[in-house]
Amino acid sequence: MSALTIRPESPADHAQIAVVTEAAFAEVEHSDGSEVAIVERLRAEGDLALSLVAEDGERIVGHVAVSPVKISDGTTGWFGLGPISVLPSCQREGVGLRLMQRAIADTRSQGARGIVLLGEPAYYTRFGFEHDPKLAYPGPPAEYFQRLVLDGDPPSGTVTYAPAFT
């Protein structure tokens, strides 16, 4: 793969982001196929706090979305990371790694207190994410819901994602 650039999305990227997201989740066992619609609704509803694309010089090969979440204990400044998508032909080449690093750095620089995500623990622990039994997201197996504290104390309670996820 040629040089990879991570940058904020632009309106001209929306169609390519949809293509990348659809391809990335096409064969994922736990996907219900709603990821493209989630990103589009986050954007339309003004809940896309951060949207980054990975570009290889010719095309967009990855995307990550970050949106605000609510926590039942009233803690503010927390965000949900996801969906994160990489074209299947570009997976295992560091695209996801670079997107994650930049998303965490940009979210931190915007003053966020923390990030939550739903994903494979074996992958996301390398970025500092961990399961916290005091922080819950009902539905999926608890160990797949993880958090990364960026500033302050960890919250406790139930997390609610932006309406686009429902």
C-alpha cells in the first residue's frame, strides 16, 4: 500500500465512506448490515463528532466515526467510537491501527474525558481499552463493551449511544 493519509471527511467522501463501510462489514458475523445507515444518520443528525478517513493516495480505504454518548451517572464528555471500517483488501496493513490512533488523539485534543466502544477485546486492549464492570451497555456480551479513560475518573452507569444506533 502506498503512503496512508488520515484526514477529516469531506462531503465529497460520503459515497466512498458508504462503500468502504458496507464492504468492511459484509462478512462480519455479528453485523446486521446497519453500519452505513448509522454513519449516515449520525451525520444527518449532527452527532458525528469526529469522522476520519484513511486514504492511500488513490482512494478511501478506511473510516472511523466518533459520536457523543450519555452515561446514566451524569458524566459528560464521553464518546462512542464506531463504526470503524477498513476495506477487506487493506486489512492487516495498519489502516485500522492508524485510524484508531488518530481518532483517540483527536478525541483527546477536543477535551473528551473518555471513549467507549463495542468490539473484540483482543484487538482493542492494545489501545488501552478495557472492560469495566461499572460501565454497562445492555445487550452484547459484557466483555465486548470497553472504555478508555482520557481524563479524570472512570464513570459508572449505563451508556446510551446517539439515536442513530437505535
